[in-house]
Amino acid sequence: MISAGCSCLLLRVATRCVVMLHIATQCYRFRHAFAHSDCHSSAIHGSCSYKLLHVALALTKAGRCMPVIVVANPKGGAGKSTATLVIAQTLAQLGASVTILDADPNRPIVEWRGGSSELSLDVIGDVTESSIIRVIREHRANRQFVFVDLEGTASRLVSRAITQADLVLIPLQASGVDARQASRAVALIHEEEEALNGRVIPFRVLLTRTSPIIATRIEKEIVAALKGAGLPLMRTRLNERQAYKAVFVRRLAMHELDPVQVNGLPEALTNAQQLADELVDILTVSSPDAEVTG
């Protein structure tokens, strides 16, 4: 007959074995994916690949699931779907397993997935306010990244999705209207933190459709105002690029586009890689602080 003390010891050993097996599985999945990635040899992709592995190991050791990135702004047309698809495509092209939950009523990413792209990227469109939490949890248990592209309004679905976020991205264009609406998204995050007994929900503001050459005066003023309010900004901006429109029109991944037909494609790919790299930085324990006012 096994004593109670011995039973507890066996249980601890068994639990540790399960955890180590899960860590080993994550290591294998990442290394196998990156070894077969067409882009793993570039400097940016190599850096991001290492950090992706670091994220998986850090979260697994901490007993946490893979990260959920919620993309939210109560204003429509702020660039939520574009930012979601661009970053998710970049991570998927690196070999990571990625799911996008398209909760936008127009379902732009579901429509994109209906095209001929061969990129391995799962898109789920059938989510409601009653199912959103369950669907997020199901996919985060099996996928390395889960993105949630939310509708451009404040709703119960938006609130419930935010409660599951490891990071909330708030895209906004450099305009006063967008900036005011972004402040509503921040307020909503803080409301959900209160409902979660003070659990901090990290967030970053992402400027979209910016000039890749020079910042406009209005953009500089808005950035200064956001910093003055102490809001954390992504250092990388999502530039205005023809390629980001082309992925929706042609329903292809960026690396599948023809550079002869799409102007500035190499620059768009670099911009997307830098954005994904910064996102992974934020998700790592040793990530540098976001750009905030000093």
C-alpha cells in the first residue's frame, strides 16, 4: 500500500514530466518549422525566430498558454484588419502556427482566406459574444499565436475578448478623431482590468497608414499627445503601402505577391517583419520597455 507522502511525491514527479514533455514538444515544433521556413536565413527573420522560441519556452515553463493578441479600436477604418493580417501572415511565414478570429462583421479576413493563398494560417469567422471566450481558449491551447480582429465598436463581444488578451493592439491613424476613439479603447481595457480584480492587460498603440519617408506635422502632434498621456506606443509604424491593400484585393499572402505588379513590396515586407519582431519582443519576459514619455 502506497503512503500519502509517497503518493504526493509520485504526483509531483508525474506533473513535472508532463511539463517537460510539453516544453520539449514546443521546442521541436518551433525548430522544425523554422528549419523548413523559406525565410529563416535573413537577419530579421532569424532574430524573430529565436524570440518566437523564447516566447514558447517562457510561457510553457510558467504554465501559461500561447499568447492572445487582441486588436481593438471602437472606430472603424483604423487599420485593425490590415494590422492583424500583416502581422499574422509574417509570423505564419516564419513557421509559427497562427489562428485569426475574425470578429469584424464585414469578415474581411475570412474573405481573404477564401482566396488562393497557400499560407498555413487558420481563420475562424463564426464567433459571437457568447462563444468568443471558449473559441479563444480552444485555439490558444493548440496554436502558438491567436489574433482576434474585433469589430469597430464598443460591445460585449469586444469586452469579453479583451479579458483573454495577453496584449491589446490599438491601431489608429494620425488624426484627432482616431486618437479620441483610441482613448475609449484604453478606457475599456482599464474597465476590464477592474472586473478582473486588477489583472494588468498590456496594450500598445500602433500608428497605421503612416508615411514611410517622413512624419507629418499632425502625426508628430498626435504622437506627442499620446506620449504626454503616458500611453505606450509601438516604435514601429504600419506604413502606407500598396502591398497591404493588395493582399486583400488578390487574397494572397505578401510573399506570394508579384513585386513587378506591386510597388514597394520589399519595403512592405521589411516593415511587416520589423513590426512582428517588435511584437515578439513585447511578449518576451526580457523585452525592452515600449516607447513612452520620459
